Amino acid sequence: MKTPKISKSDFQFKLAGYGHYIVTYISPVTGLYWTKTIHDMTLIDATKNSDNPKRCDLEMLKRVCKGY
């Protein structure tokens, strides 16, 4: 079984104040979710604020949300 490609729609972004977001990653396979406060605005700019985010940036955000 192939793992589905990660996409921007797998994430929910909520502004938590100046310079940080609360990001939730929802697994498209299991439906489980992980939430983390992200202070790295370069990662937010590369994912949330991008029309076509790179897969490596989405994978990095997923790893940060999951705590890896």
C-alpha cells in the first residue's frame, strides 16, 4: 500500500500571537492528529504562506508537529 502524498490541506494553522502559530497535522491515513506551537516563521512562510509548498518543507513541518 502506498502512503498518500502529504499536502498543505493536512495541516491547520491558527495564529497564536506575534511570531508563532499553533499547527495541527492530521494524518490522512489514520485520522490521528498532533498539535504543536511553531515559532519558526521561516517554516510557516515555506508552508502556510506558499501557494505551492515543497514536499520537503511539508515533511519537516509534519516531523516538528509529531515531535520527531
